[in-house]
Amino acid sequence: MQIAEDPPSPPERGQGEGLKIQIDLRPSPGASRRPLPEGEGQKRLLRSDHPPYAFGADTPPTRRGELVYFILAILVAGFLSSAAAQGPSYDVVIRNGRIVDGSGSPWYRGDVAIRGDTIVRVAPSIADAATRILDAAGEVIAPGFIDIHSHAREGIFESPAAENYIRQGVTTIIEGPDGSSPLPIAEFLARLDFLPKTINIGTMVGQGSVRAAVIGLADRKPTAGELARMRTLVEEGMKDGAFGLSSGLFYVPGTFTSTDEVIELAKVAARYGGIYISHMRDEASKVSDSVQETIAIGERGGLPTQVTHHKIIGTGNWGKSSETLRLVDEARKRGVDATIDQYPYTASSTSVGAALLPAWAQEGGREKVLARLKDPGLRADIKAEMTRSIQNERGGGDPKNVVLARCEWDESLSGKNLADITRMRGMDVTLANAAEAAMWIVERGNCSGIFHAIAEDDLRRILRHPATMIASDGGIPIFGKANPHPRNYGTFARVLAVYVRELNIITLEDAVRKMSSLPAQRLGLTDRGLIRPGMKADIAVFDPARVRDAATFEKPHQYAEGVSTVIVNGRIVLDGGSMLGVRPGRVLYHGR
Ligand SMILES: [Zn+2]
């Protein structure tokens, strides 16, 4: 009995820690937000404070029993503490990588340790234990890529694995581009929140959607009341977590919006620290005016401004990127925070109607478009303008340069070009007949198209600009369906393969910067886009000698290759080239 009466000697440090582990009854961090049902915590305490009767259920504890229990407790505590000491320090450690940290600095050799959803250590060598150790074997460890211009609104619900993105190393996408967003944003984000998904996603609020909600597709100025209502919708969008205001001034109804009207809405986004990002009014003959307008909206609206998917459309306009980039440089010199994003292809993609019909013919919506096409006089006017557009703008001067991506009313037309359709309609292939064929397409139900009308020289010049980031303008297509633009599958990998490795247009480090820290900085995502302790563990591991886009215009449904491992919020989603079924993606809200 002597032992029992002596106070126990103080436990050794390790034991103390073990004991603390054993009696720590707080819920685990993951469960901390959910309070225990009433009485539950108390019950647990009771259970723990009073050991199970060691010598028979009905026997009350004796002093001997207490003693035995006490010794057992110390032994168990000691065991637990030594287990804790030997247990993993980290959840994931990636070893032997070439770290391209996203800042643009030269790569360096090192290991990266992750705990929970966070990068906790970056060092030349991390030998500590980890639940999972990945050997990068000299491959690049980069921040997960961020796509600031994505059309994944429907695709994310159809394919929440977002394999086309993950296999390029993309871990965050931003929806609501080109002036088009769901309204209200909160509802969309709540649905996304509920959806188990592999990738992170946020959104912009769309100026065109806001205008359509208030005054429809009419070509007129808003009244003071309507403008106030539009301001309120933008404000709601920003409060709901939008990253800024997007516009599509090329499209209906954006095209009916004056610069001043956009500025009034931009000012609202500015108050909430958002950005302005624009598919410009004109990317062809008036592209320089459009860049000036985009800069003016940032300058007078008081917010960062971005030319999205910058390109020069139409053979007669090729080369104008020298001037547009000069305009951006001049703006930046006088303190306007103007930037650019771009995808690395010489073809664009949008609907045939939106691309080739004059804006005035699109006013009011589809019924009105069809009525105008039935009116012989208006039809002749439309045809003349479409002919000009095929000649000088998105048609790239040849009906062959317009390829149908998807026609919901006849899937067999996917992949056929406008010259094929013209012939199918029994006509010789002339520009005017191609316009006739395009009008027929619009009447039948419209198609999405791919427009080969961009020069490689302009693409390279824009890519080299330090304020240019990479964005896909793609989405999450249904694998194997229709003939979408290869940018959906290849954008980020193509930059690394073609423009870094093959052509040496930009360095690997600069390419990664354009895909990670630059868009993160643009969005105000201060905890993503860099490989640094404290950042969220969004990571792409790829072989710089092997990474490549496999998708082509002819065979777009091909995943990018060479990205071996992708981690989203600390969870491995692509493991040694295999997609795992985990869904750690989160909704990202601006300013939260
Ligand atoms: Zn666009």
C-alpha cells in the first residue's frame, strides 16, 4: 500500500505530453465548429475520470484497483507519447524537387512539407517522418496554377473532378468571365459549396448579366433608376464574394453599354477591392481603341484593370499588339494598374452568331434576330456585314478558318468548317455564300465555333510581356463530346511545352509566375500562388522535359501529359499520374 500512498513522482516530459493527449477531451480541430450535443462532453469526462471497473462490473473500485489503474494509465501514456514522438510530423513531404516557387526567381533544389491544407516548411532537405513521402525525382515543384478566365459554370457540376484542368496542374479557376455570371452570385456559390469538387473555384460578377437583369437586351441608355439598380446588383455580387467586375463589351448586351456606364459599375467593384476584367469591345480593327477603353475604365473607375484573352483578330490587323502593349506600358508608367491574360493558340472560340452577326442584328434576343433574318432588306444588310467579318475579322479571310465546335441541334456538324457547310448547302465556296451558310447556322439554332484568325507573332509578343498571365478561356468539357477548342485541355501545358521548352520564348520560371503568383496577386489571393511556408498547399509537380499538351484542333479530347502529382488544399488529387477520387476543392470568396 506504500506505493499507493506516496504521491506519484512527476511524469517525465514525454509521459506528461502523452498523458495530455490521453485526457484531452476537446473535439478534434475538424469538429471544433460543431458543438457536442448537450451532456455529451460531460459524459465523456465521467467515462474518462472513472475507469471501467477492472475487477468485475459490480465491484466498486478499491484502492488496489485505483492503483492498478494509475499504473496502467502511466504505461499507456508513455506508450502514446513515444508513439507520438515516432509518428509523422507532416502529412505530406515532397522530396528531391526543383522548386519553381511562382515568384519568377530561378528554381532551387528542395523539399516541401505540408500539414493539413498548408505548406509548413520548405528546406533543402526535410528528413522528418510524414504520412506520405513523395519523391519528385528532380521534377519541378510549382504552385498549383490559377486560371483567371474560366467558363466552367456548368462543367464543374457535370465533371467535378475537372480532370482536364487537374492534368494541366491547375488547382484554382475563376468563373463569371466576359460579362456573364449567374445572379445572384451567392446562390451559385452556395451550390458550388455544397458540391464535392476537386478544384478551387471563385467568380466574377458579370456586367452583361447585371444589365440584362435590369434592362434586358435592349440597345439604349439606362435610366437613373436602372443605373442605381445595376450598381446595387454589382454591390451584392461583391459582398457575396466576387473577385471583381467582368465585362464582355463585344457581346450583347455589353456592346450596348457606354464606357461611362461601365465606369459607374467599376467604381462599385473598386469600393470592395475588386478588379475589372474585360473581353473588349473590339479585338480586330479597333483593338487599340478597345485597349484604351479598358485602361480608361481602370483609371477612372479606380481599380486594377485587365485585358482578358488578349489577341489581335483579322489578317489586316496583325501586328497591332506592338501598339496595344505600348498602351499598356504607358498606362502602367503613369500608375494605372493594367494587366493582360492570354491563351497560347492562334484561334479563338465563341458562338458563330455572336462572332459573325453585327451587334445591331443581335439586339433584343433570338426571336428578334430570326425576324430580322426573315426581312429581305435586313437580311441583305446582315449578309454584307457577315461577309466583311469573314473576310477581315473572325473568319480569318477564308471560310475554312471557321470550324464548328458544337451544334446542339446536329452533333454531326462538330468539326466541319464553314466551307464544308457552304458546299453541303449546295453553294460554291465564296465569302458571300459562306455568310449565307453562317446565317443558316444561326437560324437552325446556332453553334459554337473556332475561329483561326490570330497571328503567331502577336501571340508571342503578348506572351513575352511581363504583365501577361496565362488563362485558358476554356471550361470543363464533357470528355469525348463535340469538338471543343483544345485550350480546355492544353493551355497551361502548351505554354510549358511549346513556348518554354521548344521555342524558348519565356523561361520556365516566368511561365510558372504567369500561371500562379501573378493571377493570385491580381485576385488578391494572398495565401495561394507561391511555394512558401504559410501558403495553402496547392501544388503541381511536373517533368519540364515531358510536360506537353496533347489536345489538337482535330482531336481536342486529349489530356495534357507530364504532370505527375497535383495537390489541392493539402490533399493529393493526382498521384503519380492517376486521378484519385478525392474532392478537396473549395469555393474561394474575395476578401475572405
Ligand atoms: Zn471572352
